[in-house]
Amino acid sequence: MGNKKRILLVEDDALVARIYRQKLTNADFDVSVAEDGLIALKLLPELKPDVVVLDLFIPKLNGLDVLKFLRQQVELKFIRVVVFSNTFLPRMWEQVAALGVDEMLLKSAVTPAQLIETIARILKKQSSALPAGPVPTTPKNSSPARTASPGESAPEFRSRIRHEFFQQIPVICKGFNRPATNLP
């Protein structure tokens, strides 16, 4: 099938990368893996993926740097991005959201099936992923996004991001209590 959607999975944990690559491939995606930020920068212009699944804490260049590169490139800035990380530092979260991402997911709280559902939902959205500016607006029919809504001030945006982050803490804590045998 020549029309498979291309995914670039930017993940330095070999086990996580192998599991998610296999699950995404089984879901009929064409998946490439970048083990660090420099490899991601090299692959992005070559692959021009439909979606980037991006860990923030990767070697050589972090995910924030990869996202900045992506958003600065005319031919790449409209690529959909799912941040898929175990650690969200509030300041970094704000910076990532301001650059424009489609979703921010905690690795420890999301199954491969949920990631696949998220990617499928994102791909069904309008094809105009991001406007020319650095902060996208939220489509009316989308789920609550972690990007600025139309008319939302910077303090309101920061407050909403902080609130959403703290709402996820119980899910994060449950993830720490899972036995290792239940990992995806």
C-alpha cells in the first residue's frame, strides 16, 4: 500500500522504540525511528513525515530543539507533532505548546492503542495543521488542545496549561504503581 502515512518516532529508549514501532507498523503506518535529536534533524527533511511522535528528553538535541527546528523550516513547519514523553516540566511544556503541537501525552499513562487512536484523530483533522505564526489556534471540533485558543491571553494560556498538567498527576502516580509486567 503506497499511501501509508509516515511516522517519525523520536525515541532514545530502544525497548520503547521497538514496541511502538511494531504497534504503529501493525496499524498500517510507515514508521522510521530517530534515536536522538541530531538523527531526527537529518531525517525530517528526507522523510517529511505526516506525524512526528517526539520524546522531549533525548540525547544530543532535546525534543524542544527538534520542535524549534521543525517549526522554523518552511517545508516542515506544518507537520503534525505528538509530544510523547514521561516528563513534562511546566516551563518546557509551555515552550512546546507555544511552538505548536497537536497533542502532549505521558508515555507512562498511554497505551500503544491510545497513541494510535490519537494519531488517527490528528490525521483526520483539517490538512492545514498550523498557520504561519508560531502559535496555532484550536479547531472548533477538536478535543481540548494544549495550544492557545483564539482570544486566549498569555496568562490565561499559562494558567490552563498548569491546570491541565496538575490534573494529570493522579494518572502519573498510577503509572508508577503498575507492575512491570503490565507495561505496554
